[in-house]
Amino acid sequence: VIHRAHARDVCVIDVSNKTAITNKFVIATGNTEQHLQRMAGAILYRLKQKCGEVAPGLSPKIDGGPGSQWVAVDAGSVIVHLFLEECRAHFDLEELHGEPDESNVEWLQNPETL
């Protein structure tokens, strides 16, 4: 879904040893606020088709509405963070949650593998 939505600079960070709320962050860059919303909507739609619930009684959801420069899709064990470029650089989740040697960060050349 991310690949077909033309996301850029996609990476996956394993945060399972850093937080109890999720296992992985997927981080990607979009072109406009509307692009972020479309990507988030497509991801949410696909998640609901595949699993409906991410935990008993919990459905996947989008955080960050129209006009947001950062939109997240909470899928339980995976949280997808979609940013505009400047916002992504400002919050720098790769630096914040990545190991110094980036051993827990995987940059995806072919995001179709998600």
C-alpha cells in the first residue's frame, strides 16, 4: 500500500525493546497534507480488510486529521508514521528510536514488501 501510494524514504524501526505500546514503527514521507491523508486512509482500509481488529475490541485508527503534517495509523503491534519532509526532519524518529549503529532500522528500497 505504501509503495503504491508513492511514499518516499520508507523505513522500519524495531522498537520492541524500547516501548511496550508497539513492536515496530514504519516511517514514510509524503508530498502534501492531502497525500498523507490518502496514504493513511489506504493503509487503514487495507488493515480493516485483513484483520478488522488489532487487539480484542480495538480497531486500527488514524491519528492526525486534515491539515496535519504528521499522520499516524495505529495498527497495534505496528504504528505507521506519515510525515511531510520538514516535519519528519524536525521530529527525527529515526534518531530518537534508532540505535546508534542503526541495527534496529531497516531502510526499504522496495516498500512493496510491507
